[in-house]
Amino acid sequence: MGGTSSKSRKNKANELLSYKPDVKDENPFAIYYMALNTGDVDIMHLVHFYYKYIWQGCFSVPLEAKLIEGDVKVLDVGCGVGTWLLDLSTQYMNSKFVGIDIMPIFPVEIKPENLEFIEGDVLNGLPFDDNTFDFVHQETMGLSWTKDNWPFVISEYIRVTKPGGYIQFSDPDVVTYGPILGKFFESMRDVCKLRNVDGHYIKTLDKVLENYDEITNVCKDTRDAIMCDAFGGKVGNVWYDINHMVFTKDEIAEGLSAFMNITKEEYFELWSKVEQEAKESRSVTLLHRISCQKKYR
């Protein structure tokens, strides 16, 4: 195996599983690093524009006319570097946009006047009054919430949404992959399971939302994300690039290689075979966009 000892790798794996994230702690094994929302600007930008292309728009709720008219308030939870908000706030200058994230990596000075960013943790409660927003948005945050977190998170979104307003979630769900890529996805899934995080929660979220008395008009729009151009065309190469950037990010490689009980060198050597495998066997991720409406009183 060479390089790092098995004992050292075991310690790293244990650290990965036991670490509890703290906004003031830069430990790379925080659960937020295990999501697509890794804090990497390039990844966040690429994911945003990939999703926008796949769904041919930044949102699927019927708010276009009102956004143009103005006086609409939009909240993006887990906004990251703010790409989604920067895109929309420059299109709809008469509406108000707010982003909140536990990691303050969003722009502070260079941004449209109708856009505001706030540092905060949803799990401490959203710092807004009831019935504040016309639209609440969450994207690529599915791996940030444990099964126990989800009910509180959803209830907070409902609380701050105006009657008649909308909530939208977007997240990937990997369903088909070859044996090499599977080692990475399954290791990520197993890490999530040990942290009580369900990596497939998004695929049943529509059913969960239907059980809330305050919610109506639940809609689910699912699109295929296919890796590499052999099956997915040129856009398939973009989806490969996104996954490549995530899995070769140093913090991810450090933690997953330890969990897989291999050295980082072996980890990167194994990953180097993924692109060819994806060209030879179809790798499919389902991208789910789920929206719902808060009932009028």
C-alpha cells in the first residue's frame, strides 16, 4: 500500500465520520465538504449553469411575471458563492433577493443593490419573520442535512414563505454507474449513512412534502445527467468535469481514500480510470427539481 500507514488512514477515516461541523472550524472533514456545495467557486458556478441548461431555467415555479413586475422577495438557502442569486438579481432588478449560508464565501461588496447576503445556520432557525418570502430556494444541499434535520429545515422554509408563495429543491441522485465509479459513489453514500444522511432523500422528497398540511401543488421534474460525450453528448463532458472536480478536491480525496482504506496515490490512480469507464458504460444521475406552494390561509 505504501505511503500512509493503515493506522493513520484509519484515524483519518474515523475523523471523517466523527467530526461535527463548526462554521469557525476549517477542519476539512466537515459534512459540508461531502456535498457538491464544497466551497469551491469553480464547482459552484459550473453546477449552477449546468442545472440551468438541463432545466432551461433557474426555477420551475410560476413567478416570472411577478419577478419582472417587482416587489417579489426571494431567499436562497445554502447560497454558497451566490451564483444562482447573482444570475437572477441581475435579471429581475425590481425584486429583492437574499442569500444565507453558514460559510461566508459570498461576495460582500461587488453585487447588485437588490441582493443581500447573510451569514447564518438554518439549523439555528432562519433569521426572518413568518411569511417573509415569495420564493424559497435550496440547491445541492441534500447531503448537508441528516434525516433528523429535514423536518425542521422544511418547517422553517414553510414558516418564512408567504401564503401562496413557493419552495423549490434541486439535488442529484446517482442511479447507474460502472464498478470503478461505483467505488467512489458507494463510499460517499456509506459515509453519509454513518452520519445519518440519506443521499437519496431527494427522490422521495415530493412524497414527504405532500404530508404537510400547509403545502399544496407539489411538482417533481426529473432530468437525466449522463457522464461523458459517448452517452451524454457535449453536456455529458460537463457533468464529468463537475464530478472530477468534486472527487479530486483535496479534502474529499483525503477523507474518502482513508475511508476506502487506500492511499491518496491509489485513490487518484483509481479515479484516473473513471473517464474511460464512463465512455464505455452508461453512468446516469437523476437530477430532481421539486417545487411546492404554501397554501393560502
